[in-house]
Amino acid sequence: MSARTLPSRLALAAGATLALGLLGGCASTVSAGDVEEQITSQLTEQVGTEPENVDCPDDLEAEEGATTTCTLEADGEEYDVAIEVTGVDGDNVNFSIQVADQPN
């Protein structure tokens, strides 16, 4: 795969939904680090190449409709990654991942 194909393939991750365990059992957030790990894992699985870096500035509130914007680096360019909680079921937080079509 050439270096230029990764950004165009990132769009394949749009709409992916993941589940995370809440920290501390009754916590109301998911740590930024856990979100970063799940983004990296999901994109690597779907695209076949691991992003160079994923950074989420804040923890993710465990509340349906909560959002945060992370960034990822791929092929030397930075992309926004929109995260939205789509549901909370017990200790699991489901969220969607939407990678921007164009770099910042």
C-alpha cells in the first residue's frame, strides 16, 4: 500500500461503533487514553494500517449524545476524528467514530 492510500481509506471507519468498559465501575467518563486505544484498534482493523498517532484532549462523558474531537496523524497529516456516544448500557459506552475526509 502506498503512503497516499491511508487517508483515503480512513473514511471506511465512518460510523464504526465500539463498546468500552467504564472506569471504576460507576464512573461517568471513559478516559481519553482508552478512547485513543479504541480508535487506533478500530482503524487498524478496518484500514489495515495503524495511525501514526491518535490524541484525545479530554475524557469522554458516558452520556448518550456526548461528543469529543480527537486527532490522528496519518501520512504526516492530521485529521479530526469526531466521537459521539450512541448509547450507554450498564458498564459499556458505545460510540461512533467519524474521521474527517480532509486533513486539517
